[in-house]
Amino acid sequence: MKTWQKSVAAVSGVIILTVVFSMTVFAGGPPLKEKPCGFCHKDYKVIMPKTHPDVGAAAANSCLSCHAPDPARAEASKFSAAIHKAHKEGGKTTLECAACHAL
């Protein structure tokens, strides 16, 4: 194998590893800040849909205690899609990504 072919193979390998690593780390989207909902929402019962099952005392916890994103998934969960629709895409309010995500 010629020197330039070895170089191309090495660079290609590094690029592939970088892409695979990036997809693994950021598959669930940018990481969330600690307790991102609690900054704006103090009483989670107020914002729960009427059809949400009763969570009892767990309502004092963040929504993410039950609806945590799965970093292994490449696509957004239904919960994540609903949150983005309500907060980012013309919902009740429009927030910048950095309001919830640690960028």
C-alpha cells in the first residue's frame, strides 16, 4: 500500500470514529441543564395535561424524573416533541435552546 493510500485510510478512519462518537454522545439532542423545567414551572400539577395519570407526591419532582430522554435513541421521544412544540415552535411561549439545554 502506498503512503498516500495509508494516509487516506487513516484520515477516513478518524472521520468515521468521530462521527460514530458524536452520534452516540448527542443522539438524544444537546444535554439538558439540571432541573430545566423548575426554572419556570414551580407547580408541575398545574401544567400536567388533564389526561395525565395521577402521580401523587411525585408531582413535586420534575417531569424529567419520569420522562428522561434516552441518549441511545436517535429520534426525539413523544414527550420531547411535545415540549419543543409548546416552548419552541409557536406554542405558548418561544424560548431559546439555551433556556433548557446546556450548550
